[in-house]
Amino acid sequence: MEEFLPVLKKSSLFSGVSPDEIRSMLKCLSARMKHFKKDEFIIRSGDYIHSVGMVLSGTALIIQEDFWGKRSIISEVMPGTLFAETYACISSVPIEMSVVADSDCEIMFLDFNKILTVCTSACGFHTRLIQNFLSAIAGRNLVLTKKMQHMSKKTIREKLLSYLSAESLKSNSSTFDIPFNRQQLADYLSVDRSALSNELSKLQAEEILNFNKNRFTLKEQGPEGYL
């Protein structure tokens, strides 16, 4: 666990908490680690969740699959980011999405009940932990709200430009990298991959953007009629 202290220190959950305090808190929270290989399920839809997960290394995807197996990506989970916190809050309800390793990764699980309950040693930093946890949940809701903004657009072009615009603003640059490959981006926007690739080619031909794999550059002159 020592090697992941820098990741934990930068995470929203342990914001403002010293390394020594983090070590103590991990014991209080019955922290346990597990390694997952790429494409391995970390959590499956239908599971009952009693622990909060955090990615320590690698990346994971929160996905949803319909009856026929069609996959939609809800969000990517980066190192230091929590997942499954909502369903850990309501452990009597089975989770309705899955978490899959997008690369080999190390995952830490924390006992949810011990996060919200002040430990017997009455550690002074536990209140900070609870505040940070609520902030992390609020952050997750913001991520989902942003996705809803993209999904509310009517056409593939509008969804794509809405997403790319948001990524550009987040990086504070007209040139930026996105975390998804083409299939993952199509799954995230809930569109057909071929149609998405076709739209990207049109946007590039119209000199609205340039791209190479997952690196994009947006041109200052935006598309006519957009938004």
C-alpha cells in the first residue's frame, strides 16, 4: 500500500489528510487491495455492493449492458477516483451497472459503513473523510450531468461536438487527448461506431477539427448552426 500513498494523497477522498493519517485511516476502514487484468470484471451488474472502490493504478470503465449485450460506457475511472459509492450507500439494492478493468489495474476496497461511522479510536480526521466522501459523490453527479448534456443532443454530430467541446474546455486547450478509443467513444455517446467515424471524417474535411487516434484539435471557427 505504501507505493500508492502519492495516489491516495491526491485523491478527493483523502484531500487534506497527511500520509501518516492516511495509513491510520486505511486500517480503520478495513482497506483491502486486489489486482485485476484488462477486461476482467471488477463488479458485475446484479451484485450487492458493501464496499467503495478506488482505482490505484490503471483505469476502469463503468458500463451498462442491455438484454442483448449492447454496451454503453457511463464513465472512465482514473487512479484516485472512487466508484460504486452510490450503491454502497444503498447496499440492499443490486447494482445496475458493471465496472470493467480497461487495463491491468490495482483496486482498493473500503468498508462503506466504516467511512460514515466514526471509529472507536475517535480519530480527529474522520470528519474530514466524511466531508471528502460527500464531495466525491457530488463530483460523480456532475460527471453524469455532463454526459446527459451530450446525450440530450439530437444528432451524432451534435453529441460529438458537445463532448469534444467539453474536453477542450476541461484541458484549457484546443488540442487535447480523450480517454476513449473509437469503439469506446461510440459506446459512451451511444451511437454506431461506423456512423461516428463517418461524422469525424466529415468534420475533418470541413476543417472544423483535426484528429489522430485519440488526439483532437478544434478549429476556432466552429460549425455553422451548431447549438
